[in-house]
Amino acid sequence: MKALLVDDSPSSLLGLQRLVEAESGVVCSAHTDPLVALQAAQAERFDIALVDYEMPHLDGIELTRRLRALPDYRRVPIVMITTSASDQVRLSALQAGATDFLPKPANAIEVRVRLRNMIELSGAFCTMSDQVAWLADQVEAATRAILEREEEMILRLARAVEYRDNDTGGHTVRVARYSRILAEQLGLSPLSCRSIYLAAPLHDVGKVAVPDAILLKPGRLDPDEFEVIKGHAAIGEEILGGSRCDLIQLAAEIAGSHHERWDGTGYPRGLKGALIPLSARIVAIADVFDALTSTRPYKAALSTEEAFAYIGAQRGTQFDPACVDAFLAAAPRILAAGR
């Protein structure tokens, strides 16, 4: 137990120190200058503080107020030592953060009793703080484990969808990375960026309902087949819809709207402009960019330069102009993520 003692009278300070150190296990740091005492408190945390009221440069009330302003001293017992019995002084001391009062000159028996009470109080605060810190660590560890499992489950489910599409090249992972980079470039919050990163891989989950003959067809689709393929957006939204989980709700939003177009000619609802959820506008660019730069049975991959040029050319027609600008501005990060 460490005690901070402050009294501008050397003799009073020495007497107080002897009384305090008579209590088992208490080590004192005694100061006649309140400014020096404040510096000592900033350098290390004391478990209890006893401060005189009448001192030059800084009286006990102001010292108490400054101690309370320090992060580690919000709950440390602070005892005011004063010759004044004025209610105004006591009220001001309490408002500044004083825990208790001692008369000056101090009565040895009263000091020992009150000091013992303050030491027990301080010990209780320390125990409580340790328990709170331990619980906070446990909650943080549990939360981290939950988030890691959440991410793993979503990415594994997305990989299953990829295998169904005969694509094991990491399309969903790249779309997730591109989407997070674009969300960050747009200035979205870290939580929103992470949510989009985790929800984006499920954008094509509706393809599980598309027949193999259409989904795996090596050539171009005829109009009827394309209509079947287009149904995967609504099906994906239905599969993911109705969840009480915010992340799955976001994934449903993306699945159902990532083929909408800024000019209103997309599917399945023909949404236009800002009526398209921002999350879907972000994933739409990421999805198309990766599709353009990937080899498929029915097409060769474009170069990244050609793909960026296509994205830029679709500004205001297929894609949200602000999202296009942000995507192009983040090109170096997009390329690094693709590698």
C-alpha cells in the first residue's frame, strides 16, 4: 500500500508520516510542495492520499481537484487535513473529490481509525479494479473468439458456393477484400467496413438453386438461361433474409441488390441511384472487377488496366459515381489485395 502525504509544514508532515507508517504495510511518499506531490502522482499511482488544506501555490482543494483529473485517481481515497471546520470548506473539498476529512492537529487515535478505514476502502477499490480488468480481458477474448468463428464460418460457406460454381480461384475472398478497401476509401466506419467484408462473400449464395446445366455451361447463355441465372439474386436474398443477425441481414441486402444498376436497368427490382443500398453498390464494383480480371470457361481475363478502364467507363450508368471515384483512387490497394 502506497500513501501520498502532502503538508507544507515539515514537522506536521513528519508526524503524519509516522502515524501512517505505523499501519502495517503502508509506504509513504511525503512532500511539502503540492506541485512536487502532483508530479509524483503523475509518475506513479498511490493507493491513498492525505493532503493539507492550507498550502502555498496550491491549496488542498485544488490539489484534490487535479489529482481527481488524473486517469488513475478517479477512485483513490483522498483525505483532506484541515484546521477549518467551515461547512463551505468541507463542501468545496467534497465537490473537488475529497473522500474524508481529518482535523489538524491530528488526533493519533482518530487518524489510525480513519486511516485504517481508508486503507480498507482503497484495498476494496484495488480488488474491484483488478476484477473489472480481468472481466474486461475475458470479455475481449470471448468477443475476439466469436468474431473469428463468425468470419471463418462465413468464408467457409462462401467457399462452398464457389465450388458449386466450379470456381476455386478465390473469387469470394477477393471480392470481400476489394469491398472492404472501397468501403474504407469511402470513409465508412471500421465496424461497417468489417461487416461489408464479411457479408460480401455471400453475394452469390443464390446460385445454389441454379441448375448445373446453366451454371456450368461453358458457352454463352441464351436469353431464357440468363433469366434463370438472374434469379440467383432474389433467391440469395430469400435464403439469407429474416435473420435476427445484423451481419446476415446485411448479406441478404447485398445478395438481393448487387446486380442493380445506378441507371435503374439492373435486376431483380430495377432500383435506381441511391435507392440501391450502399453495401450492394460497393460489392457490385468489387464483383465486376474480379469477374473481369478472372478467366472463365466462356471468356479470357482482362488486364487490370482494362478492368479499371471499364469500371471508370460505367461511372453513372452501371455504378455509383462516388463509388467508382473511390475505387479508382484506391487502385494500388486493390491491386495489392488481388495479389
